[in-house]
Amino acid sequence: MAELRAAVLEANLLLPRYGLVTLTWGNVSGIDRAAGVMVIKPSGVPYERLRADDLVAVALDGTVVEGRLRPSSDTDTHLQLYRNFPDIGGVVHTHSTHATAFAQAGREIPVLGTTHADLAPLAVPVARALSEAEVADRYEESTGTILVEAVGDQGPARVPAVLAPGHGPFAWGADPRAAVEVAATLEEVARMALLTYQLAPGTGPLPAHVRDKHFSRKHGPGATYGQGGGPHDPVAGSGGG
């Protein structure tokens, strides 16, 4: 548990470093699959004061198993993602400016360029709106449900992030740090998309053959990016180099 706490703390502290949060508007979690326990940021604690022993351990059924503070208000959303996506090991939620602007506009982020294609071969979708009943009962869990629905049959590797409408982005990865890298890439992709539309409102998606080439260079058994010489994290960060 100490190792997971350290990883989740490090990932949370990356959020302000990457400019993904204002005040306490975000959270990262990680999971120990063998133990069936998630570790998540406590609610409302400033990042500059956050310590490993402030983090809260929560079982997959939502029971707090370790921690003196109240867990993030988004805990049930994170848990719903872990329950439905057994291959992910980290989840992050932010209100990063540009990705949140797309979420508030209810507009998906299409694959306009290779930065996006390096991350995912599909548009970043917007989940459906929650009903009044879903908001009134199990709001946070229902938010997780609509995120899962938006991923659909494509799976969390091909759809590593979803925009909750009127709310903001949720992203995931193989571990907490990888999830933050997805969130950071998503924010840059959203910023680039907005600037692109300002310059050329009618811009269409990247040609499929270019898109697929970039995605395959970084994902799957044939990936050639980096120095590992083998399969890469299916939802790792983006960019050339």
C-alpha cells in the first residue's frame, strides 16, 4: 500500500505542475487490483499541503478501509471506471481549461492532427447528459456509468478519456502517472483543436492513413516509439520525439 500511496501522491502533485488544476479542482487515484483497493486524493486538500498519509484507501464497494480524511467527492466515479475497465490502473479528473470548454460546449474533440493520433485513433467523446433521477440518486456513480457508456465497445485503450458534459474531462491509464500524462496530452489536444478552429473553422479530421500510422507507432505489439523494444503502455502519453 505504501508504494501505491507514493505513486498516487506523485501523480496528484503533477496536476498543478502541468497546469491542469486551479485550487483543488482535480484528483488522481490508483488501484491495487490484487487487494481490490483504490487510493485517492482526499476532498478539498490543497496540493501544496498534500502528503502520502492524507490519501484515502477505498475498497471497490466504496468502503473506506484506510485514511483519516474524507475521500474525493469523485470517488464513486473513479470506482465505477475501475469496476468496468479491469486493465486500467489510474484515473484522473481535472477541470483543465480547454478540455473543459469542449465539455461545456457538449462538443467532442476530433482527431485533427498527429498529436491527438499519437494518443488515440478516435475523437474524444462527450458522454450523454445525466437525467434528473441520475443526478438526484447516485450522481457520482452515474457519472462513471455515462463515461463507461461513452467508451462503449472501443475499450479504454482506444478511448483513454471522455468529457463529462458541462463538467470536465476524465482520463485513465495503466497507472496513476500514465493517467496524468493522458490528461496533460488531452488538454494540449483540446487547446490545439480550439486554435485550429479559430484559424480555419472548416478544418476536417486528419486523414485516416496518417492517423492510423501515428497511433500504431506508439500502441500495441508493433509499436516502435521509445527505447523499450516491446509493447508500450496502451494509454501512455503522446507527442513525437
